[in-house]
Amino acid sequence: MELFYSKDISLGGRVLDPGESGHCVKVLRHRAGDTIHVVDGHGMLYCCTIVDADPRAVAFTVDRQVENYGSHGYRLRMAVCPPKNTDRFEWFAEKATEIGVDVITPLFGDYSERKVFKGDRIERLLVSAAKQSHKGAIPRLDEAMTVTEFLRQDHAGLKLICYCDEAAGKIDIKEALRAGLPHARQNLFEPGEGASARKNLPLHQACAQSASDQSVIPGSDRVSLPMITIMIGPEGDFSRAEVALALERGWQPVSLGDSRLRIETAALVATAAVYLHFTR
């Protein structure tokens, strides 16, 4: 089953744009009377019938709607510093969409090699990847911002930050605890261990903590999905000041294992870990 995308269908639009129309008629050879499936980018799937197979503007009627098509049981925001090679970030965005992500936020860290970000091409990749992986929702691509700006925002749910162990050694954990880091002993230490035995919490264990965050939305019978935000730093990792600010703001350090990973690999591993936790 092929999926088509229309940003206007939820507002009453019943015509595919020229790009989707050309693919529908010229490539897939659809004709009037055929059934097609259209997503609106917000989770809704529309089962439609073509009434005019114009290759520049396919017109259709809507026969049936399916809510939360291809959805996942969590809300994930990946805040990632784009690497110097733009293609690597595009690869991450595409694959993360296929796996399951809701928001992608490009960040500029103190040690970032890239300080300019253009998202036009990536937005097209997100649409294509969502259709290919049969998802009704297309991830939101935020405007790029600095790590500091991002950390100073309020973020609901579980807040996780991935950085190298060497960077962890640059932070005085006792000082962070004295500064009043929320849940520091529970999140940064294994039960009964001291500071000398400190390790970042494995990501799958951190995700497990978010399962208890599910609750019913007041005034409805809908369940509020767990909210998870994960930060991945640049080639030079997060700076000392950025990590300190993250700890001060209640972010929980997590480990992605012993391998040293590239930015896009680390971001995709984190995305997959969350997905596997909620789908196992």
C-alpha cells in the first residue's frame, strides 16, 4: 500500500499537490475509481477514491478515516548537534523517522563545527520517510538553536543527556549534588554506591522510569504518553559549562554503551533504544 501526503486534507482539501499527483498517475498508474491512501502528517490516514486522475492535481473523495495510523506509545524529541557533514544528519533524520520520533531539534554547541543549519531538504526527507515507513504523523523539525538556549527552556517528562565518559570526569558530581540536582542520588548513582563508582545510567533503564509517567488526561479517557527528550552533543562533545547547566536543570546523564559513536550513530542508537523499550 502506497501512501500519499496532503497537508490540506484535514482542512477539507481534496486534491493532491503536483508532486504527489505526478507520482500517483505517472509512476504508479492510478486512474479514476482507484483507491488511494493519504496521510495528513498529524497521524490521520484517509482512505480515498480518485475522481479525477489529473497528473498535476489528482482529485479524490474521502471514504474512511483511521486515527493514529502507525503511531507509537511515547513522545520522543531528539535534540542533536548536526555534524559538519550535512548528509550524516539527513541520514539520522530519515532513519529516526522510520523508527519513531516526534520532534527533531538541531542544536549548536560550544564545540560544534557546524554553526549554520538549513532544514528545507530534511523536511522533504521526513515526509518521504514517514510515507515509506507507513506513519500518519510526520516529525516536526525545529529551528536550530544553541544548547544553552535549549537547556533554558522548560521540558516536560524525562530529560536525558548523552555525553562521553571523559566529559563526565570534568564535572564535579559532589558539587552538582550540593547545587541541588533533582533526584541526583537516585539517577546518578546505583543504590549503595559512592561517587567513585558513579556511572551514567543505561538508556534502557532510564526509559523504564518513564513508563510510570503515563496518566489519564484530565477530563478525558485518553492516556498521556510518556514524554522523552534526548540530547546528543557535537563532535567535540558538550562543553563543561553546557553539562553543568544540564545537570543544574535536572537532566539525567545516560550511557549508550562502551563504543565511541559518531553523532548520527549515537542519535539513532538512542532513538532505537526508546522504540525497542516501548515495543518489546
